[in-house]
Amino acid sequence: MLFTGFKKRSLLNEGVNLLNQGKYEESIVYFDKALKIDSEYALAWYNKGVALRNLKRYKKALKCFNKALELKSNLKEALFNKAATFGNLGKNKKALDCCDKLLELNPQDYKALAMKGLLLNKLGKHEKALEYHDKALKLNPSLPEAWYGKGLSLENHENYKKALKCYEKALKLDPKNPETWESKIRTLIMLERYAEALKCLDKSLELNPKNVNTWYTKGLILGTLKRYAEALQCFNKVLEINSNFKPAKKWKKKILGKTTKTESQV
């Protein structure tokens, strides 16, 4: 019995190490081995769920979180990840129910407050969302998701300058978050600060060089600034990544028409 307990904990720890390295498939092998020893090992079910969620196998992840909570109802991490997984599946009301349960357990849970705020943002309840982001930030001013969510709320109220400050704070804390970069770029465009938006687009492309939407947005801005040759390069890049991207085809044709017309007038 003592050896069995040691063995399952050892397998769990090995799985968690692999999980932390981003080796999700490999980590699941170890969690399954631990569950073969003890099918009611709540932590193994929970961590298997985390690995599956990272692999975007959301329905299977939910089953694991439910099993973990069935075995250990006060496992807050499983409830938090269950909420996040419902969010990934677009089941925002079910995710909110999980957040409310977390806040019943601990009203000072700033991560649950921030997640509830983000879910309210998704449901279009931006004013209410702002309250939750502010509550989260009062408890932990270094929470990037709360700054990001607050930015979304302010942006939806067309308060672009304040939203921009929130996105900048979020990026200082989490500089590799693609959603925050996208939101900052979008806000700079609304403020017509195109030069800054272009710098941010380049930064975003460093993180993900194959993001067609980022290349397309960069092309649109360059086209607006009448930098047609550079815009054309961006639209060509979009079509290199996705040859069926119709808006890029349309703009490429439009720019080629403009440059041909200019050349014929010379």
C-alpha cells in the first residue's frame, strides 16, 4: 500500500513536470499510469484535464475536471479550469456559474473575479464586467487578464485612450499575449495613431509570423497611408499563407489598379 502511494505520486509528479514543459501528450501518459494504479486519484484527473485543455480537447478536459470535482469537491483549481473550458467552448453562462461557485468559496479570489469580468465582456455586459475587473485589480494590481478585460470594457464604451493604457499595462505584465496585442492595435487604429499601430503589428508578427489577420491589418493601414508597394507585400504575404483569403485578393486588385493608373499618368 505504501509503495503504491509512492508510485502514483511519482507518476503524477513526472506528468506535471512534462505538463509544465508544454509536453502535453507525454504528460497524459503518466497521468493515465497514475490512474491505472488509483482510478480515484483526483489530482491525476485534474492535471490530465489541464493537459487536454491545452491540446484544445475541451470536451474530454471537462470530463476530467468533473471527475476530479466528484472526487474532491473543494478542488478550486479544477473548478477554475472547468470555468475556463466552458469559456473556450463558448458556453459563457455555464462558465459564469463556475465562477460564482468559486466566489462563494472565496469572495477574494481575484482570478475568478477577472474571469467573471471577461465572461461578462463576452456577453456584452461591459459595465458590469468593469466592476469585476476593478475588484480583481484592487486585490491584485499585477493581474494582466484583469487589465486586458478592463481595456475591453472601456473600448466598448469608446473610451479608447483609457482602454489603451489598460492594454499597455497588461502587455507589461504579459508581453506575449496575442489577444492583448490585437486589442492594442485595434485601439490605436480607432485613435488614428497609425505609426504606433504599425510598430505593434510588427511586434505581433514577431510572435506569430503566420497570422493572416495581422498581415491583412498591416496591409490596410499601409494602404490608408498610400504606401502601396508595402501594402501589396502584406497582401501577397496573406495570400502566401492562405490563398483563399478573399479580402486580401480584393485589396491587392484595388492597389494594383491604383499603381497602374498612377504609372499611366506619369
